[in-house]
Amino acid sequence: MEDSDDGAAAAEGPAGRFLEDFEVGDVYRSRLGRTITETDNVWFTCLTMNTNQMHFNTPYSERTRFKQQLVNSTSRSRW
């Protein structure tokens, strides 16, 4: 692992990984990356008709163990 600008270690290795290969704190750099904004998340959540409050209801999601909104996991394959 190599250190990134913010002190976190960037994971090395092939793009395809198994669940057991991931560790808490891993950082993955992407050359063709894009920051997913809150607007992207809300729009994609509505587009997929995902009614889970974790994706678009801030007051609700702040009371959960995650303390913030979660990105709709299906959207990761879109961008």
C-alpha cells in the first residue's frame, strides 16, 4: 500500500477483488473518477424508485448508525 495525500493508504493490486480483499480504511484512486454529489444520489434514488429513507431523507439518516445519507449502491455502476 502507498500513502495518499491525506495520510490514508491507497490499495494496490488488480481491479477485480473479493470481499475478503477489502479492509477498512482502504483508498482506491481512479484516473477516470468523478465525485458523486448529494444531488446525483437523490436524482438516482428517485430514478430507480428506491424508497429507502437512507438515500434522501437527511433527518432520518442522521439518526441511524451511519449518521449520514448513504449513496445508492446501484449508482456506482452508472458513473
